[in-house]
Amino acid sequence: MKLRFLLIALAGLLASGSFAQKLSTRNGYIRFFSETPVENIEAENRQVSSVIDMANGSFAFLVQIKAFQFEKALMQEHFNENYMESGEYPNAKFQGTIEGYEEVNLNKDGEYKVNFSGTMTIHGTSREINESATLVVQGDKINLKSKFQLKPEDYDVKIPASKRDNISETLDITVKMDYDKK
């Protein structure tokens, strides 16, 4: 119920322009990866909601923290309880704009380099980000892809000194969103 309300609110934040120019998905994908000498940590989330309004370039996504899946159940438990405190901070979100959206021709197959900039909120902490992305138009599908890095400490995610060697200072983030034009 809470998630449904958040999705409605997210869509409402982007309300403008014609219906045909608003793209949305509830099956986005986010992956993070941390490589250290001790062990690699990787998690995937395929329950990401996202909206792009191609009339004005508004772009947002909402991530349920508990939906990240790890190879090891204990890692997932520690991630939710000790680091992300997902009971208190159940979601992460981005809200901003796609720069260069006006160059994207939704009626012509092609690959378009764009940037997205705005506010990323994780663990209750908001920071401005600006990252590169690629929008691919292919038939009735539009795909947004981006790879960038985030630092847990920038979002007040506390990592105990005893675990500092297990988690890299910077996480590699992969974002993939598939939208249908129809």
C-alpha cells in the first residue's frame, strides 16, 4: 500500500505534457558492485519504478531497498539491517531531468548520449548528482542505460571499522530502464 502511494506520488511529480510522451516502467534494474581483496559484494534489484516525461525531460526513479537480491542471504540481511536500515529508510529515489532529451527522436531508431542531473536520496540523505547515460530507441522500446559510482559515506551509510576492508569506498552502480512507447 505504501509503495503504491509512492508510485502515484512519483507519477504526480512528473505530470505534464501529453500522454504519448510519458514513458514509465515498474521493472527497471539497478545493480551495485563492490570489489575488495576480502570479497566482492554484488546485489541486483529488478523492482525499480521509473518515469520519463519526454515533453520536458523530467526523469525519476524509485527503488525499494529490500528488493535488492544478494547471492548470500546473510549479506542481504546485514545490508538491510546494519547498513541501509531499510526499516527506517525503505526507499531510495532520484528526481531530476535528462539533459539533451530534446535531441532524442522517439520515432527514429538510434542511440543518444544524454546526462541526467538532479537529487539522489539514499538512506535519508539527498545529494545532487550529474551522470552520463545512453537512451536507445528501437522500435516501440526505449532503453536508458547508465554506469556511475557512488560513495556510501556520501549518504551517511555507516560502515564499521571492522568491516571497512570488506566494502570498497566507492560502489559501481548500473542502471537499466526499459520503457514501452505504447
